[in-house]
Amino acid sequence: MSDSSDPIRDVWQADASDLFFMAQVSHAFAVLPFAFPDQEGAPRIWFPDYFCNGALAALRRSGAEIVFYPVDLDLRPDWAACAAMAEDRPPGVFVLVHYMGTRGDIETARAFCDATGARLLEDATQLLRPVGGIGSLGDFVCYSPRKFFDIPHGGLLVVRRAEDALRVEATLRTIPHRSPPTLKWRLRRIERALASWLRPGRRRRKQLAPVRLADVRPEPQPFDEAFMGAVARDALARALRRGMADEIARRRLRYESIVRDYVEGRDDLSLPVKPANAVSCWIGVTCRDPARAQDALDDLRSHGFPTVPWPNQLPPETIERDGHERAIALRRTTFIVALPGRPADF
């Protein structure tokens, strides 16, 4: 149960039964299908077709079956298509993504999972912390504090019920209990400290080189090790005790207001509707006119906003199979504005 002396559990576990500390959330994706197979006893997990392929590396190595369901242009699951797919082979675990700080269709996802016998995983990895009811209905919720805090690695898997936590724990015991090395992270911290000392003060936004919509950027290598180490956990706990979660929220919302002012000056761009005070790891921007998407991307970058299409690469199943045209369209019209650097840098 939650321990009030642990600031990590205080922020993310809430009233759930347990919380597991992973090196990154992708390892939780690889564990859950085996802990909770479908009604036929097969490890099967459903993801939206509009999803980052790089986040599936550990899951693909696990041998679990991955099924991609279609989403609509508002990033909601196509529930009619999901119902038809479930008649053939229902999921063991169904993943609902809260995209870019928005609140996904949790209530319908909960009803769908109850009807099919699936477990519901709320993917809140793009959010700093729970807000607006996010995390309230899932059997599991995952967060990715390494996207926000200066820590070497770190993903969190929240488990709602005690009996489910026991099954997750038993499955995790089948994995070598190793955590990623932290030497490179320590060296980067030293480099940043030296750079800050040599070049004090804020850096102004400058024009950025163009990026083409079809570009595929190099993916960061996923951690082979599955568990969060003591160094990362201690660093995260210290940051929380120092009030860094509130500081990160304040600075990121301030930067978001700058982007919002720019977007509201254009008739072809829009920002997603988010719960009040939802803090995302990046800012989502949609171009409403596909024919102007490349020009919009170029203009954002020319104004110094570090903007790229998202995700970097869709799953090949989405690209190669029929029925996923909307995900492909979203990839061509949806961008993310990265929040530059660590909190002290913006």
C-alpha cells in the first residue's frame, strides 16, 4: 500500500494497490500480456494504430501478439471497429493513450474492457502526473517521469487491485532484476553544469533547420534492463521533495502559453483540448489543412519552436495493412513542440 514517506508513491500511486518501478514503460508493455492473457490464454495486447513504434521494442522481443486498433481523427478509438475485432479475438490487455495531455475516452474504454474481459491500461506517459480523472478507471496506469525529470531512466506502472499486483509481481520475477547503468547520465550532468557556468543566462529561440514530414529520425536505443535502479529512484524522490514537479509544471505551462499565442495567430493550426493544469511532455499541434502541413511545420521551426512530426515512425502494421488510413493521415498533420531542455533551460 502507499507509503506516505515515499514521495513517488504519493504523486502517482494515489489510491491504487501498488506501483512498480521500471527502467522505462516499454518493459511494462512486455510484462502485462503474460500476466493477463486473453480469454483463450494467449498473451495478446491491443494498441492504437497511431502509436510510436519505438516504444514497442521490448514487447516485440517478448513474443506477445500485438494487435492495432484504429483511431479516429480526434484520437478516439474507433469503437465500432474495436467491437468487430473483439468478436473474433478479444484482447487480454487494451491500451488507451492519453495523447499529448488530453483525456482519452476512459469511460467507453472501461465499458469495452468489462464487456470483453480485457484489462484496461491507461497510457499516461505523456503526462507529468494524474489530472482530470486520468488514471481513475484503468486496471493499470503507466507514467514516464524520465520525460520530465533529470533522472537517468524511469517508468512507473500503477496497479489498481491487490490480486492483479500479485500477478504482475510474479511475472516480473521471471525477468533478470537488472537496472541500466548511470555513468553516461552522470557525465551529461557534469557537461550541462559546465556549459551553464560558461554560458550563463537564457538562450533565445533561433530559427531551426527544416524537417520534412516524411523524415524518420534515429530512435533512442531502449534500455535492455527492465527495472529502475536506486540512483534513478533516489534522484526522482529528491526532485519531488524539492518541489520540482510544481516547478516543471509552472515552466512548461508558461512555455505552452507562448506556443498557444503563436498557434492562435494562424487559421490552419490548433492545439488539443486538455484538462485544466494538465502538463504534457510536449505540446501537440494539429494542422487542419493537410495541404499546408509542410508549410506549417516549416513556419513553426523558422520561429524557433523545436517541432517535428509525431510519432517518429508508425508501427509497420499500421503502414502496411488496410484500415489504418486515419493514423497515417494523423502522422502527416500532427506535430509535437518539444519543451526545450531541462526545466532550468526554458
